[in-house]
Amino acid sequence: MVQAAWHYRHAPKLPRALAARQAGQPQAVTAVARGAQERLHARYRTLAGRKGRQKAVIAVARELVGFVWALARAHADHQAATAVPPPDPTGVAA
């Protein structure tokens, strides 16, 4: 995560390769990704001047973990909500 956080020192942009990967993805997913990119870059810029680059990167990495955790939770909740219940082993319909 720390190595990934170093990339947030650069301004957010959407190069052609990334735009091609995002083509066909749900709008909500790309919006969350763009929002995370903008927020983490702003966080790095804010902290780098006051605390130094290394501390800023660690703070951004921690926040990145929070984004990943939130996405994993949302995915798990979605999977649980749309899951088909397993068949009743007794064969008795409810």
C-alpha cells in the first residue's frame, strides 16, 4: 500500500490506457475511483508541505486501505443481498 501511495503525489489524470480499461465499467465504480484518486492526491499535497513526503505517503497509504476496506465491505454486502439461498437439504419447501 505504501508503494501504491507514492503514486498519489502526481496530479490525477485519465490517460488513454486507463480510459480504455474503464470502458464498459459501471459509472458508479469509475466515479468512486476518480473521487479516491482526487482525495488521496489532495491529502498528499496538504500533508507533504507540513509533515514531509514520507509521513504524507504513510498517511495516504492508511487512507487508501480505508478505501479498499470500504469497497470490499460494499462488495460483500452486495453479494450477501443478491445470493441465492442454498437448497434445503431436507427437501421440504418453506
